[in-house]
Amino acid sequence: MIKIRAFGGYNKIGKSMTAIDVDGDIVITDMGADIEKLVNFEGDKNYISINDTAALIENAVIPDDRDFFEKEEGRVKAIVLTHGHLDHVWAVPFLSQKYKCPIIATPFTIKVLEHLMRNLKLRPARFLSLNTGTKYRVSDNVTVELVNITHSIPNSAVAAIHTKYGVVLYTNDWKLDDNPTLGRKPDYERLTQLSKDGIKTIILDSTNSDQEGYTFSESVVRTMLEDVIKRTLSNKTIFISTFSSHIARIKNIVEISRKLNRNVMVFGRSMDMYIKAAVNNNIIDKNLIPEVATRREQVNGLLKYAKDRPGKYVILCTGHQGERGAFLDKLVTGQYAYKLSSEDAVIFSSRTIPTPLNIANRSMLQSALESYNVNIADNVHVSGHASRNDIKTFLKMLKPEHIIPSHGGMEKLSGTIDIGKELGYELNKSSHMLLDGQEISFN
Ligand SMILES: [Zn+2]
């Protein structure tokens, strides 16, 4: 029997964690944080330590696995991680060690985790690096395979949990990008083969199940970025803020800037972490991106240099959600020795993630930039998640027996249930609404 238990990531986006029990052998997929709650928890604290684990659970920042651990400890055979976004991996240093089992992930995801663990002064965990396209036999009942997929961070995978009942395909998060600007397109051949072998159930990313049509390729954003940089007046200094984990986007911004005769500076701690992980895995050339400046004096020095050379620099930085303490927040609140003016442009290569905190922060950032008469371009971005038509394409290709929507909230999960209905899936028979804390079984 297969039992699937939802710990997090079903009631809302964030804190992803699922346990898949196959005849008594358990595989955990993902161990993430609720990013909004994490930001609140951090508050004025400048350091979170492993001693905060209980408080992190009690504040619902990370999944609550305490009862589960007491009961099932010895049966957990592996923890499998799909990609390096913090809503999928941030809880690993806090929760994983006690299970005494391998933590399986692609090399880039492991590099991100090693960095997180170093920051927490923890010894490296029992990581098992698994490239996409390869399998690892976890126990007599379970073999894990990672299959290459596109998302918005390098080395993303869907996890195929092979069992004698068929495959459980865990797909958080993905989009179908046939023209990725970094890495390979989805492994359609392998996914089709899995479909032929028989997919018992799919756990399906529903983030954009309410978006009609298709999610565009990252190559479209590359064109948009080139267009907007070209059209920004040549005497302006351009600040571009994007997701630090979006290495493809970062690479494109650097390449386009150089092509348009601008040098690049990179600021922000999270940029530093993800860029180092990418360089250390040979995902990008170490000579492509300049060293990330994180210390205040260093940043001030570089900003002055750029100010004295108008039109010559693109400054890649953190802070597109208006988050406190990120580069753009510090810039507009005068924490750096740089006075913004109409000679500056800010490009948001992002969209505001619609949480109340982000919306408020982003709106304050916008007002501050406007008060300096900065030229603003917003939403030069496409999503890393599949839209409705992509979800349909995926389901038609994979033909799973059952669908379990995830990565959403009721509205998003219902969106996927509706898509399933169009394809002949029936609620409570072949499509199932699973919420955090609930469990479902298949024979
Ligand atoms: Zn993700």
C-alpha cells in the first residue's frame, strides 16, 4: 500500500514537505520554510541557530514532524529534495539530521544546503548527490529517480518514487520551457517512458493553476530585458533586481549588459550564496560574474565609482520584493552613500509575490523610488510555474491514475482539480484534495 501524508505546502505555498510510505518504507519529499513566517520570525534577530528548532516549529516557520518522528523514525529511508528554493529546502538543517538517512538531491541543491548548514555552524549532512536521469535504490520497496525539469533555479528535478504499485511522481515545482537559457529542457523522453510504465499518482504543482494559457519561456524574458535596457537612456545608471536563485536570469542580465557596453556590479548576500553554488557546480563560468560585494564599505566604494561614470553600469541587486535589509531597501533609506536621482533607472525583473507583507513593502519601495524621480520598469519577468494549458499538456503526457494538487491553497488546488475534471478525472475517485496534516492511501 502507498500512503501519502501532507505536512506542508498544500494549504498555502511554503513549508513544502510530504511523506510517501510504501509498504512501511518512507521517503520524505522536500523540507521547506514558510518564507513569510520566516521573515516575521527573523524580525530583528540577526542570527537563527539550530537551538531555535522548536520555536521555528511552534511558529509554523517549518513543518511540524514531531509526532511523526516519534512514531516513524526508523522507517524513514530517504529525504528527497527537488530543487534549491528555500520554501522546499530551508528546514533541512533543522529537521533532517535526526532521521539518519541519506538526503538525495541534485548537485546544485546540495551546494545551496551546504551553504545554509555552514551558516548554522553545522557539520555537512549525509548528502547523496544524484544527477537527473539516474536512480538510487533506497530499500527493497522503493527506488528514487530524479528527472530533469525546468523551473526558475538550476538543476531542478521531479522525483519519481518507483514502487511495485506504480510510480509516485512528485512535481514541485516546474514549468515546461522548451527554450531554456541555461540547462536542458524537460526530459520528455523519460517522462513519457514513466507514463508507459504506469504512474499511480502525481503530486502536482498548482501555483499557476488559476492562470490561463501557457507560461512563456525564459528566452522571452531575455528578449524583454535586452529591449528594456536598450530603451533606458544611455546616461542612466541601471539597477536591476531579480530572484537571487534565478541563475539563468542573472546570467542573461550580465551577458546582455556587456553586449550593450555596460559593466556589471552585483550586490546582496543571497546573490552571493546562489552565484557561488552555481560557479562551484560549473553551471556558470567563474569569470562571467564579478565578485558579489556584501560589505558596506565595499558597496559604497563601488557605488561611488558607478555614480562617477553615468551610463556605464548595470547594478544587479537584491530587494525586488521591497524586503527590509535587502539592497534596494537600504539604498532608498539612505543606508548607502549614494543619492538616487532622475539619472537612475530601476528594473524589476520580478513580480511581487502577493503576500500582505510583500505588497506593503513593495509599495513603500515604489513610493520612495518615485520620490527620487527614478525611472522604473516593473514586471520584466515570466513565472517559473506552469499555467493551465501546461498543466493539461503535462497530465495528457503522463496519464497518471490519480491526481493530488499541491503548492497552493484551496483556490489553487481547486484550479488543478478543475483541469483534471476537463480531462476526465473525478473528484474523490481519481483526483483528491489533500490538505496539510491529511493522509491518503492507494493500493
Ligand atoms: Zn520553486
